[in-house]
Amino acid sequence: MAIILSPEKSECLCIAICGSDVLLKQDNSALDFTDLLHLRAQIPDSLLFEEPCSGICALGFNTTEALPQHLIRLPLRAYFALHGEMAAMPYFRAKALYEWLSRNRYCPKCGNKLVPGTSPTETYLECPSCKNIIFPRIEPCIIVLVSKGDDILLALHRQRTTQYHSCLAGFIEAGESVEHAVRREILEETGIHVRNIQYFGSQSWPFPTQLMLGFTAEYESGEIKIQENELQSAAWFPRNDCPATPPAGSLAHRLIHGE
């Protein structure tokens, strides 16, 4: 999946990513290559790239300036909820690649500027000086629904702008197994010990580079004592009488509502 920066033309699906939003036409259809070129001319710091094997050509940027009136901004999470995983996958790929390209401009070994790799089957950046190779990276995370009889453990997270109650989640640390990360995160954030950890499913979550691995677990022991720098609150709720939870389409929603 070789990547090409600044393509001259493209027959791929054209995608514009602005922060965590996707740009669409007023009728909610995808952009064309001319739209990307116009945006690129308007936003000097934007990054235009193409990955032919995945069928995407994308322009990525971050701006708070007004955009052309014939375009609309839609949060990627909303696009995912409306259109489903398969339709959202190219947009999530574009978002992840933009984050990777914008954060990896220079070789971490020798400081020279990185260039796209030449392999027709792999996407990577290469240092022309020391030949160091940088592949796109993902950051694996766990998200866990803990049950205690008919009740489930939900929390309000401090770092989120919404007031949704959701599952506990966290990054997998170096040297950990997934199961260890599940036990550690729940214990650190709530003081609860769990057992019977079961894999549920996964979801790409490129905000900016996460892969969410979903699990269920059962309460074993302990009383709730929240990690206050991470959580506002945590409590047991009846599964059929929950407070506001993340919207449909998210892995958290599927865990909580058994979908």
C-alpha cells in the first residue's frame, strides 16, 4: 500500500479531514479531487496524500477558519454512527494516516527528512540517509464493561466533554498482556477486582490513533473508590435503567446495550 504525497490527480475516494471532522458536500456526498485542490490552495498547512491500494486520496488539516459554504463538517464519530463500520473505514484510515504523516516528518534516528517508501505492497516512510523505516502505528486500548449480577459499572470521565456514562477504558502499557491491562485499569480507576475476562469485539478509533479492544468482566471484590484525576464518578446501574450512554455505533454502546 505505497503512499504518495501531493498526487497530481486521483481516481480514488476523495476525503477531507479537518481535525476530527470529515468534510462533505451539502447533499452529504463525498468530495471530488477538485475540491481537495481548492482546499489545499486555501489552507497552506494542509497535507495531501494518496494510498492507491486502499482506494483513498485525502487532504488533512486543522483549522478553525471558515470553510467554503458548499461544504459541511460532520464529526467522524457521527459519520460512523450514520453509515456503519464498512463505510466509515476509508475515512478512519485517512484520519489515521494523516495523523501518522503529520507527526513523522523527520527521522528519529538521524534527523533527516523522511520520504514515502517505494514498496508497492507496504505503506511506510523511509529515511534516505540511514534507511530507517517508519510504519503507521496504532495504540491499543482496552474498554471493559464490568457486571455485578444484573448491574453494570459505568463512569463519568473527566477528560470527555460529553456527560455520557460509559465503560472503563485505558491504554495497554509496554510489557502488559491485554488481560493484565483490563485488571489494572479497573483496579486503578475504581478499586474493583474483576474475574472472567471475555473478549467482546474491537473498533478502530483514530482519535488520533487508537484501536479499541472490548471486553466484559465480572465483579470479584472491592468497593468503588474512584481515581479522581480520571473519573468524576462511578456507580453500579441496572442494565435496563442506565443514564445517558454513548450513541449507537460506538463499541461502548454495543457493550452496554448488548448489541
